[in-house]
Amino acid sequence: MAKKSVASLQKGGGKQHTKVIKMVKSPTTGSYTFKEEVIHNDKIKDWF
């Protein structure tokens, strides 16, 4: 099954998406957490 998913990403569909990570500060504790998502390349600037 892993070979099948890797092959589907190499067909070009995976190049349209990017994994983005944003550091978010908690207002109550002041500590930082990381928010991760996989989004389409067209929406990267809107996400940040």
C-alpha cells in the first residue's frame, strides 16, 4: 500500500500541495504551539 501512495504523489498531484507550519502563542499560558496543515499552493499567503 505504501508504494501505491508514493506513486500517486509522483504523478504531479503532490506538487500542488505544501505542508505549512505556523507558531502560535497561547494567550493564557504564553507558551508556543505549532499548527501544521497540508494546503494548496494557491492558499499559502492567506494561511499565514
